[in-house]
Amino acid sequence: MTRRALIAAATTTMSAAPNYRILDPHVHVYKRDPRFPYWKGNPSHPQDDKSPEMLIELMKANHVARTVIIQVRHYMFDNSFLLHTLKQYPQYFQGVCRVNPENPDAPEHLAELTTAGCRGVRLSPAANASGDWIGGSLMKPLFKRCEELKVPMTLLAPVSRMPEIGKLIDQFPDLTVVIDHMADTPVNKPEELEKLIALKRHPKLFVKVSHTWSLSKQPYPWTDAQAHVKRLHESFGPQRLMWATDWPVSLPHATYAQTLAVVRDEMKFLNEDDKMWMLSKTIERVWPFA
């Protein structure tokens, strides 16, 4: 390679390097450790570890500066391993806990976990009758406490639940809400995405543009699922969208690097300012890092 070509390549590399730190707002960690037993209600426990240390190595390799750990179902409502990890690696992680939404004491449990170091809570109402608690009497006290604590409410819910969730969060205008994984809207039912788009009326609601790898019927870069992202970008703007890996759930479908590259490199409708928001600044709005 000539000297001129080397200089051109170096200039291209420098100009392509983002002037912001990349943050991942959705990962899980777990480890077989007798101090932190898995939830007995889980029908099968993972046979391998996806430890914080493994995640840190992936972060370093992909130039991801910080992540938000979401309490994994393997531990269900026992957040001990999450809290342990946050204390062990405060320079890398923030954490979102789980509380039992069918327990009347859930608001107090959330307050205790927030004091212990968690920065938000995740609820996961299913589409079937087992998730009907999202419309029950215990939700308003829990949402109110979340609003009072000034921590985000993160919701993993199918798109069919969005109208019901919308009516609930309309009652809490100061509550920050994050909808996970584009509400897992099927790519073959694009009209269903309007149920999520309708929630843009709530100015403090954000959407994770993740699970393109899960929703897609195509190989990487999952162009059919990118159509959902484009519509959400047009409706919410980049300031209310954030990417996420969902590592290690993503691994059967995609590498950690691909879950980043699909947003950073493959979504051609995004400009550099869009990417700065979706890979960094939007996440900082919800989970500020030191």
C-alpha cells in the first residue's frame, strides 16, 4: 500500500470513529454459583455460564463502554446475583431488577432494591391470561412508586398489550417508560406496530430497537425487521430510540458484534446523528452513567 493510501485509510478510520461512548441498555448475566441459586420454578436451568467477566470481554472487543444488566428469569425475583455484580463492577454496569407484580409488597421491594443500587424495574406480562395482572389493581401502586423513585419502568410485553399499557402509563406523566424489543411485533403483521407507535403521546416513553434478529425471517442484516425500526424512527425520532444486544439471548441468532453492527453499519436510513442518539445519548437520558 502506498503512503498516500495509508494516510487515506487512517483518515477514514479516524473520521468513522464515534465521538461518543457506545452503551448497551439490555444484557443478561448468570453463573452457576451455590451462593446464587437459580429459581426453582424454572423448568430447566442453563448448563453454561454467561458471566459478567465474559460480557466485559465482549464489551471491550466491540468498544462498548457501559451496559445495563436486566435481571434474568433464571433468578426470577431474587436479585442477589445482580446486586453482587453491580457492586463488583460498578465501572461497567447499571442494573434493572425484577419484583413480583402479583405481590402487594412489590412497591416496597422496589424501593429496597433501588436503595441497594438498582436503577429501574422490569415487568413481563405475557400475551395470554397469565399476564392479565398488568390490568389489575396492584399496578397503580407499583407504577406510582416507580414514578416517585424516579427510576425507569421497563416493560417486556407483546404488541397486543400496548393499548392496555398505554392507558396505564397515561396516569403517570412523570414516569420514564422503556418498551423492550419493539414490543416483539411480528414482521408479517406490520399494521400491529401502530399499537406501539400510538404510545408516542407519552413524552417520557422510549423504545428499544432490538430483536431484529429474532423477528426477522431473513438472514443478517435482517432487512425485513429493519422496516419496523424505520417506522419507529419516523414516529419517535432517534432521541427516544435505543439499540440493545439482548446478549446472551441473541446468541442462537447473532453474534454480539452483529447486534451492534446492524444498527451502526446496516441501517442505511440512519445518519450519524441518529446513531449517536440510538447508540449512546438516548440511553444516557434513561440511565446516566458517570
